[in-house]
Amino acid sequence: MSTLTGASTQLEHYRQQFPALANKVYFNFGGQGPLPSSSLAAIQTSYNYIQQYGPFSSQINKWVIEEANQTRQAIATELLAPVETITLTENVTVGCNIALWGIDWQPGDHLLITDCEHPGVVATVGEIRRRFGVEVSTCPLLATLNQGDSTSLIVQHLKPRTRLVVLSHTLWNTGGVLPLAELVNACHNYPTETQPIRVLVDGAQSVGVLPLNLTELGVDFYAFTGHKWWCGPEGVGGLYVRPDTLESLNPTFIGLHGIVTDTVGKRIGWKPDGRRFEVSTSAYPLYAGLREAIALHQQWGTSQDRYDQICQRSHYLWQRLSQLDSVRCLLTSPPQAGLVSFTFTNGKSCNQVVTSLEQQGLLVRTIYNPNCIRASVHYFTDYQEIDQLVEAIASC
């Protein structure tokens, strides 16, 4: 057996652990990843365990605490962050909301956001402006996609009363990756009238793709989810809060798990770590599903190994699409993550092409700003699938 054939056989064996890959060609990992069989089994086992011992019993209450602790630890290990910095949430949106609403906003404060952020985050920022009289500016980051200096551009839009910068590590619409450490350093060192500028990062398209060390990045808030590139169940995500930023962030979503009580149940304080932002009565069996998904990725290889494979595949897709006369990739150089966005030079409708591709069992998605199609490739995407996608696009 040749090395190439052996590698292909190994990949196919690995892919068999994701049932959703059996009857379709999947390029929507950036929307939601397929759940591995081990995760589904772990979730079912957890639900059965709860029902066996009673959904609300002392044994299950202890089990819930341990499940949450293990899940925070699994996330912290993967992101190279202290476990105390991790808050369990439902998704990226909740994580961003915790950070956005937890700041003690004052009229005249300034918040900077980019023009490449997800509509859910944009809408939250707009509501903060309405309620608190905060000045909001939008940095035209899209213009720096293929040229220009994103860090310099963001610095140009900072002001003496800027309190928060909101941006994405990997841009959800174009697939561009920002120089986050450089951006964070520039924001933290910008002279302001009051507190240092904080940075909130939407990591929806980065966690599970980029090899991350949140401690070294120095970011203040990093929101992420488990259901995209980690291929975990929908409904479990997290928020990283830098240790020296914790005390300046006020809890907005408040529940039993986030507070410290006395012997009669009266609140006497907040939990001393990321747990203070957690609520209670979550879908706890999902925690085991996320841990199983993370463990499966780690069995395949390190975060750097996985990232290298993602880039090889996204480069291949980008290169093949770039060879089509009717297609224009948004990035003029190979992508540095798993997203490949493209449009057409001959007037084809992106919506119609996506619909046509889905009818052929090829799943991609439409993005509306800018108007394009986005394909997501993972480290276990098969090159033959990429060829199949490109050939289908060429014939549309």
C-alpha cells in the first residue's frame, strides 16, 4: 500500500466517526460542525445518568459541578489559558453580551467596532448606544482585506474616551485573519482619559482552527463556541476573561452558579473566577459532548497539526477557484484559516448557486456583506470533495 493510499484510508476511517459526512459534501463548518458519534453517545449517556438518579438530587447536583469543572478544564487546556478565566456559555453571542453589557458605560464613552462583525454583535452595540448614550464608531476594516494595515487603521479610529474595541480574530464574512496580538498591544498602549482600552474578540471562526494561546495574546475578552470548528453540540460555548480584567466586569446574566451564599442562602458575593457570569439549569449533558469532540481532535493531532492541514486544504480550494474565469476569490492571497469566500464575475446569483449546489449534496452558504459564497474546510475535508465542489461551481 502506498503512503498516499494509506493516508487516504486513515482519513476515511477518521471521517466515519462523523455520521453527517456520510451522505453529503460538507463545507459549512463555519456555521456548524458535524457531531461525532462519541459526542452523541456521551450526551445520551449523561441524560440517562440524570434520569437514573433523579434530575434534582444531591448526587446529580455534585455531578453537574464536576461536569462543568471538567469542561472548563478541557477548554482551558485547548486554549492555553488558566481554567479560572473560562466562563461556560451557550454560544459566542452570549459571551459577547456578557462582556458588552458588563462594562459600566457612561454617556460620552466611545466604543469602536469594525464593519466585518456579525449582525448579532452589531445589534447589541447599537442597543448599548441607545441606552447609555455611548458614541459608536465603525472602522472600515473590509477595505484592508488584501492591502493596508489593519492595526494602523484601527488605531486611527481610537479616541481619548474609547473604552472598548470589538473585532473578530478571523473575519466571518471574508476569512481574513487579523494580527490580534499586535492589535491588542496597540489598543492597550493607546493614551486615554480614563481606563485602558479593552478588547473584545469574536472567536467564532478561530477556536478550533487557529492554534491559540489566549494568555500570550493578552486579549481582555474572547468569546467562542463549541458547535462550529470543534464539532461539539450546539448550546455550549465559552468566554475567556483576562484575570486583571475580571473585577472591572459586572455580571449581567445572574444565576445561582455565579454567586456565593451564606448558610441560609443569602448572597454574600460573586464567585472569584469566570463562574460568576454563569447561570444555572443549563443543558449539562452537552458538556460531555463537547469534551468528547475536543478529545477526538486532540487524538488526531496537535492544534498546530490541525491548523496546518486546514490551511493546506483551504489553500487548495482557493487556488482551484482562482483558476476559474467566472470566479473571483475575495482574498487575493491564500487564506490563513478555514474560510474561502468567493463571488462571480459573470453575474451569477450567489443564492441560486448555493441552492443548486445543495440540491447536488454540496453544502456551502451565502454571505450578504459582502455578497459572496463562503465555503469552510476542516482538517478532515477530503481533497476529492474539494475537486467535486469546484467542478460543480464551474458547471453552474
